[in-house]
Amino acid sequence: MGSKGILCITIFSYNLLTEAESPVSEKLERSNNVEYNKTLKYETDLSPKAAPSEST
């Protein structure tokens, strides 16, 4: 096995050990966060507003 093969195996092993994510999984996670944030905003808009407290 040449030095290129060893380098590829080393990089691949390092990625597995550090749990590096692929760009595809990061993109999916980002789109899920956007959907969650839209839902959260929608629910927040529908929730009743708290009465302003008066300080004496």
C-alpha cells in the first residue's frame, strides 16, 4: 500500500473518531431546524399574551 492509501485510511479513521458529519447530514439537520423554528414561531404567535404587570 502506498503513501496515498495510508493517508486516505488515516483521514477516514480520523473522521470516524471525531464523528465528523457529512455535508448532506448537516444540510438535513439545518432544514429540520428551520421547520422547528417555523412551528415554534407559529405556536408562539397563537399563544395568549400575558397581561402587562404594573409596578407600584
